[in-house]
Amino acid sequence: MANPTASVLKRPDGLILKYHLVGQGPLCLCIMGSSGLAYLFRHIVPFFAKHFTLCLYDRRGFSTPNEPANPAHRTFATPADCIRANADDAAALLQHISPDEPAHILSTCFGSTIALDLLTRHPHTVVAALIHEPSLVAALDEPARSEWSAGINGALATYDTHGRAAALDAFLAVFMAPVTADLERARLLNDSPRAEIRDNSLYAFQTEMPAMRDYPLEWDALEREKDKMMLCCGRDTVECRPHKVALALGAALDMSVRGVCGGHSAFADPRSAGIWSAEVLRVMEEHDAFSNIGGAVRNIGGSSVDKIAEAKVDKNVEKVIDTKVENNVGNEISV
């Protein structure tokens, strides 16, 4: 696996996107969910970087340890414009890194909603997209759609009246099954001791929840691009709303939905990341849109799933993903 390299891309509104390239093979853009930061993918990097050149980046509006987010990059004309702005950022990254070849996409949760918008509005940038448990209300039929919208509105109102912790409980109550809500809440809080992470979770709560509520799916465009898509969901998230969204998309688009191990954030847990990676790579292997990578994914065999699960994160990878990229003018590229 090649050493990771870090760089930046400057957007027209002044946003500096920090991104990292690691691995070998065709380009694969990794789009994080509502945690926003690239480092949460670090446990799957050793597995995917054997088959792809991964592009990991910190999404718009999220603070890093050394740099708080600019409030201007957290403001959108409408809630749904948050998704469109993020998709435009992803398209700009792909055009910059790979102007002549479309790229693969690996996305999860809110990142999968961004990937769907990328597919519909910037289809020329994508050759194939793995869509894991997208978060958006519009894919659901009634009464589930109205129930989830009402739950989001209730969680937002709870924040105004009872504060962050109560609001998080209210959100998880409509986002996940009760059996997993306590575990996911503990993970969010325990993994977020730093001020910038607490700030990011509040930003995601106040901005990305209304976006997933209001974003209108472009069904005709998705139908045209569905051959590029692979839908998957966790086998432990049957009552989780994004699991149901994946199933609803599959039904509406007449597509299969593949199950992979673990819960909604299995990729971020070192205990499950290896097995999750192996199963997602196998889903990719079976999809025609990934045929252009030849035997690369097919070579995931040889090591047992247990050995894959025991692999360690390369400390060099972990370090560069956590490292601040200096924004000196010589390293900035504007797109």
C-alpha cells in the first residue's frame, strides 16, 4: 500500500477541502455520513487501499482539531441545499483528481444521500457507487415518511426546550431500533470527547437532519443511473430508518439490496471493520459496474475473514488522516 498523501482543494466560496490519497488502483471517493470527518474511515483503509486509490476528505462545515469551521460554510439557502453543496464539492474533487476518468464511490448514511445527488446531477463523475444505508425521508412511503419527518421535527424542538442530550435521545428513537439506540448514543458520546467533535455533532443535528427530511429525490435521474449503484444495509439494523430507506430504494428502482455485517456504523468499529470491508468488497466484486477493476477485488480471497478482521490500521494512515493540512497558498488549488 502506497504511503498516504495529503492535499487541499479551494472551492469558489473559500472553503478549503482537505483530502488524502492512499492505496493503489482505480480512484474511490469515500463520503462520510453525519460525522463528517475522514478519520472515521481509518479502520477500513487497510482493506480497501489494496484495491483502490482511496480519496478521504473532511466534508463541508465540519471542524477539525486545529481549525474550527467557518460559519459561512454551514449556511444554506434551504436545508436540501446542504446535500447539493456537498455533492458539488465531491464532484469538484473528482474532476480535480481524475478529470478524464469517472471514479468509484463508497458512501454511508448521510454520505450516501450525497452520493445519490452526485449520481443524479454529476453522473459523468461516477462509474459505480456503493450506497450503504442512506439517510433521507423521501425514499419512504407513507405513513413512514410522515412519521420520520415528525420525529425529526420533534427532535429539533426537543433541542430548543431540553438541550443536546435529550434531543439526541429523541433523534435516535426515530432513527434506530430501541435495542441499538443506547449503544449508538454511547458510541457517539464516548468517541466525541473533544470540543470540535461536540461542535460537529451539533452542526450535523441542526443542519443535516433537516436536509435529510426535505431533500427531494430525482427518481427519473436515479432510474437512469441505477446500473451504477449497489445498495446495501447492515444485518443488525433491521429497524433502523436508513436500513428501511435502502430497502425502499431497492423496491422503487427494482434493484437488489445486499446485507453486510454489523450495525449502521460497523465500518468505524475496529472489532467489525475488517469483516465489514470483506463483505462490502465481495458485493462490489459481484457488480458489473466494478468489472473495470479486473481481478483486483477478486483477490480479497486467500486471507480468511478472521484474519482480515484482525488486521491493524497502518499508523502512517491514521496519522495522516488526523493531520492538519497547512493551507499555505502554494498548496491551494482552486476549483
